[in-house]
Amino acid sequence: MKKQFTVGGMSCASCSSHVEKSVGALPGVSKAQVNLLAGTMNVEYDENAVGVEGIVAAVEHAGYTAAPRDEQNSAPVATAPQADDELKEMKTRIIVSFIFLAVLMVFSMGPMVGLPLPAFVAGPENAFALALVQLLLTLPIVFVNRKYYTNGFKTLFRGAPTMDALIAVGSGAALVYGVYVLFQIGYATAAGDTHALHTYAHDLYFESAGMILALVTLGKFFEARAKRKTGEAIAALMDLRPQTAQVLRGGEEVTVPVDDVRVGDLIVVRGGQSVPVDGEITEGRAAVDESAITGESIPVDKTVGDSIIGATVSKSGYFVMRAARVGDDTTLSQIIRLVEEAGASKAPIAKLADKVAGIFVPVVLVIAAITAGVWLIAGESGAFALTRAIAVLVISCPCALGLATPVAVMVGTGVGAKNGVLFQSAEALENLHRIDSVILDKTGTVTEGRPVVTDVVPLGVDPDDLASLALSLEEKSEHPLADAIVRYTRSQGARVREATDFSAAEGQGVSAMVSGVRCMAGNRRMLLKNGLALSPKAKQAGDRFAAEGKTPLFFAANRQVVGIFAVADVVKPTSQDAVKALSSLGLEVTLLTGDNQVTAGAIASQLGIKNVVAEVLPQDKERIVREKQAEGKRVAMVGDGINDAPALARADVGVAIGAGTDVAISSADVVLMKSDLMDAVDAVRLSRQTMRNIRQNLFWAFFYNVIGIPLAAGVLWVPLRLGLNPMFAAAAMSLSSVCVVSNALRLKFFKATPRVARKAVVAAVADAGPVSGEIAPRDFAVDAPTVKEETKMTKTIRIEGMMCAHCSGHVKQELEAIPGVSAVVSHETGEAIVQGAVPDEATLTAAVEKAGYKVVGFA
């Protein structure tokens, strides 16, 4: 039997390993697999040998909580209320810890920086009061963070210490020694021993205990906040699934829940609706947007006999389909299952500090015990032996070891966020430096993700007249390619002419009477159907565009072809430089796409990528990542769509483009907030620098222990009467922490890779020969290219308040809603450049303010 459980309380890879070992040791359990980030465990067991109660008891015995999941409940386990409660509890602990720590530092370190102490604790005669105040300020910090002690000592006593054990031993040693010194101060005060009083007054280490707990809790908070999003991936996938379907029953349309659809049902889908299940079209035709599943950026024309995939969207048209796969058998359900399995099958990341803890902590405890025993046998007093043993514990306090990784990770992730790179977890930052292979999705990752006009070829007509004809025909069409042409022609300031008798031929194009002349726009199929012939140059241009992976659309007036528009999903300005940079980092780059081979090859050639895999489905993408891993590669997958989610989850590191879908972001380990592929280069560079920094930190953390522990144990006492008392031990420990933190702060000087901006060039090629009819040529050089940008009006708007790519997207949308205006908006520069029929400044200001931002000037 196979069952899934939710497991609570896990904080590191060692935790998940303990849970797996505890459950795996039960009789009848054949497999126990824990997903640390999702907080789940899949168990395969013989229900005759062990029950659910036994499995839960084994997890609880290991020190964690567990509960079986309801098989009927398909909601993700990382529910928002649970995550919110956990974050709220951690936030409370942080606030309490740092409030008391700030006051504690004033009492413990204030005199060193010139801060006066209150009279009741000032002076040697009040040393006991000062020590008692420090203890009372430390106890609230210890109390709110007591879970480190309960979990840490529990794992320590079971012989499998985790990071919590390091924290517990480190802060506990400082705390216990502080209490010991407190009693010594009280004894010295009562005995009037001024020398002992002065000595012990400097041996308090309560601030060390409080500092360890406060900083570690802060790091845990940021980690928990990032992990919260990992449970949202499945929920986002499930949200794509339509809730209802229009089913034909008894000759009438009936709206039913999608779960009630059965194989063989006839389903009606209209323009703008989502396809509820997988099936086959039996009647009608439509342009279907399959980008969510296949990654194909251009809608696919579907007709009778074609297969149709659930969760895709009909952009235009009407069709009836027969359900073939429903429920858990649909493509979307398979993707959901792949995301779950890929997330659970990732090997737990064994943190270096956890590995060291398993050896370091027990060894230090043994050394401390041996130290006390040896000095007692040598005839020294019990106080001397105890001082030596505690000095060993204090000098070996793993504060620096505990800070080595989290401080560097905190600085690294902060620098990344500042540069538009969001690491979802410390594991992502750690794993990214190991990758040697990068797989890039095409649509929306290396390309813009939507069709745009790339080339315009007038054939014997003035480009202005061609643009006017194209706008007049296509503005009535609902096809995405028509939308690209409308956006382009409006940006050129084209004039709309009267269009009547409009009709659309699915899979071919549109036609209408424009200014009294029969005109049409569409593909070659439409031209052939209407008996129109292409000139040799028009045919050559069309073939060239097709070979380049572009979609040529032909425009005709009065039965003559008067121009060609090439439409394609163009490469982003920085993609080529990003690919070169990734290669220069020693990474193997592969382009993976659902597009056809011609389009994929053209894009790969433009980017300089040799490895290309085209026409792949989501299952293929996940499989290709797996195959790369089987070859020994450490793979990073960069994508933005629903179709990339399984591959993102399967990869060693999933990198999502920020402008992509929520599920891609939730499934990924790293998010590029500016949707710039060059940020992937910075993510790899930052990861490598951070890991180099962590190794340096660990060196300094161990350096002080290797030198300090023998001194603290007293190896030089007999020959030279030199020893390391707890005060100097604490100073050395603090110095190691200062070195670690200071070294980590060097990451703030990380510089992002310079961008080399490029602008897409729109070519205008003219062909000789006038065309008869209403649309006549004007006087212009027939063979000379016409570059419209040279005559357009341009204005720059300086805008305040834009913080990310989504902000600039909102501004761009409002500006381009103004007729005849195109805009390039950057939140990085805080500027918008508008072109075309630019209106007055008041109109532009109103558009920006409508988007929710403030205009601060024009240029």
C-alpha cells in the first residue's frame, strides 16, 4: 500500500534523513521518501505488518510530527494558513530576541564603546547585579527559542546531531558558563576577594548565547518565507483546469462540472474558452493557444480530426470535441503528477554544517571531558579543571560554524534580490554553483513570448498605404497574428480606412471591402484558394521568412498581392550575450522548445546554440532533463511556462523567468524578476562567489578551533604556564565570528554583468511595379528601403515608482492604449520612450497616472 503523510518540524536535510531512517526501519515498510520542501512523505508499506498509527509514532519518536493525508483531498499540503502561522510565530521570536538582545548588548558591551551604565550596576561593587541583569535579559531570548535546545539535544542524545545541536551546544555552553561565573562573582563579593571579582566580571558570556539564538532565528525566518512558495506549485497547476464543460446531451448543451465529463462525451468550445479535457475535434475549427502545454507561441489552427489538449485556450472559432482522456488521465493531470514526483525524488541536500556537526560536537564534548579528567588526575583543583573544560567548550562554540553558511547565504540572496535574482532557498543558492549544463526553454525565455512584426515587404505600393490596408483589415480580426500587425501599424501612425463585408476563413485569413476595393490578408492557402499568384520576388521573400522561422502573411488588393508582413516571436535583446556568457562560464547550453524544427533551428543559429531539441511536449522536457542527469550532468533548467514546470522541478536547479506563469515560478528554485536571461548568468556567478565565500568562512571558523582548543585544554600550561582562560576563549570565538561576518559582507560588492542593448530592426523591402486599384503607389524610391522610425516623433517620460518588470508592463499597456503610440518602458532607468503619433504631455501624464505611477518630467 502507498500513502502520503504530512511531516512537520523538519528544518534541514538531516531532519528528513532521520525521518526516512525511522520510518524505513519499521517492519513492512519497503520505501519511505521525504520531500523536505513540501513537508510530505510517501510511504510504501504492508498494511498487514504496520499501520498508519505505527508510521506516525515512528516519526514522532524521531522528534517530528506526522499526519496521514486524506486521499480525497487533492489540495497542496503547504497550505497558506499553516505557512502564515509558522512565519508569524518566527517573526514574534525575532522581535522578542532582538529587543532583549539590544538591551543586553548595552549592559554587556556599553562601557567598551563609552556608554554609561545605570548606577545600580556600575562599578566593581555592583558586579553581581550587572551579571544578574544580563542573565535576566538572556532568559527571554532562550525561552522563545527553546526549540533549538529541545530538538538539538534530542538529536544529540540519539547520536545524530543536526544544526539545532550545534546551536544548542554553542549557546548552551556560553549560557552555562555565564551562570557559573555569576555564582563565582557572588562568592567573590561575599568573600571580599577583589582580584577574583575583577577577573570573573569579565568572564560573562550571556551576550554570546543571545546573539547566536537571535541571528540563527533570523536566518531561519528568511528560509521559511522562501520555502512557503514551494507548496503553491500544484495549486497553481490545478487552477488551470476549467471547472465546468459545455456537454451535448440529448441534443442540448448542458453545463456540467468537469469531473462529470466522461470518455466519449461531446463538448462544445467557443472562442475565448478553455478546453476542459483532452480529446478530438469532430466539428468546426479554431485557432488554439497551446503555449501553456507545448510552449508553441503561435496559435495552432485546429480542424476536424485534430487532437486537442485540455487547459489550452481557443482564441477564435467554434468546435465540438469528443472527450478522449478525462480526470487523472489528461495531459494537465500528468504534468501535475510529474511536478509532485520530481519534487519528492530530489535527493536531500546534506548541508556541510550538518555533516560536520555529526563529528565535531561529540569530539568537542569528549575533549572537554578528557580535559577535566586529566587535570583532576594531575592533582589540580576542581575549579581549575572545570575552567579548562569550559574554556574548551567556549572556544569551540560553533557560533562561527553556525554563521558561516547562513550569513553568506543571507548576504548573497540579498545581493541577488537587489539585482533581480530571487533565490527561493539556501539550497538553490548552494546547488547552482555545481551545475555544468543549462537547458533553455525558447518561448518567453530567450524570446519575447508573443508574436511581433519583424519584416515588412511592400510590393509596388507606398509603405504608408500598405500599413493602412493592413490595419483596416486586421483590426476586426481576433487572431493573435492580427493583433501583432495591428500593434505595429498603429505604432507607425497608420490611418484606418472603412472596411465592410468583413469575413474570416479559419486557418486561412480575412477579407473585406476597404474603400470599395476587395482586399484580403492571410497565408498562401488563402491566396491559392482565391486564385491569386505570387510574383517571383514575393515567393522568394515568403520562402525566406519561412526558412527563418517566421510566419509570412500576404496582403492583396484588387486581386494583386501588394505586400508581405513577417511575424515571429523575436529574440530578447540580451539573449545572445547571455548564451555567450553562459558558455564562457563552462556551461553546456541546450535549447529546448515545443516549436517546429525550422523555427527552433533559426533561433538557435541566431543565438549560437549548437544543441537544439524541438517539437517536445512537457513530458519530453522532463525526460530530457532526466537523461542529462543520467549522463552525470548537473542541470539547470530555465523556463517560464506551465509546460516547463515538470522540467523545472526535475532539474538540479530550476530557474524561472519572472514574467512567466505563477506555477513556473513556484516550481523553480531561482526566479529572474526582470525576465532577462542575462540574470541567469548573474545567478550562476553569484552562487559561485557565495560558495567560495562560505568555504572561506568555514576555514576561519575551524582555524580558531584548531588553534584554540589545544590552548584552552592547557597543553602549554605545564611547560610554559600558559593557558587560555574562558575570557580569551570567548574573545577568540567572537573574533572568528567577526571574520566570518566581515568576509560575507564582501559579497555586497558583487557587480551584475553589463548589458549590451540591442534594438530589433524592422526591414522594409520594396518591389517594383504598381498595383492597379484604389490603393495606388505614391512617389517614392521603389528599390530603397524605407525606415519609418526616422520620421516618427519620440518623447521620453521620466516616471517615479516603478519597481519591477510588472510595473513597467502596466505603464506600457496604458501608454500603448493611446492610438498610434508605441512605448518602451524600463523600471531600471525609470523612463518610458514613446513613439508614433505622440499626443500632448497631459495625455501621456494621464495614462501613466492611470497605471498608478507619477510623471516627474519629460525629455
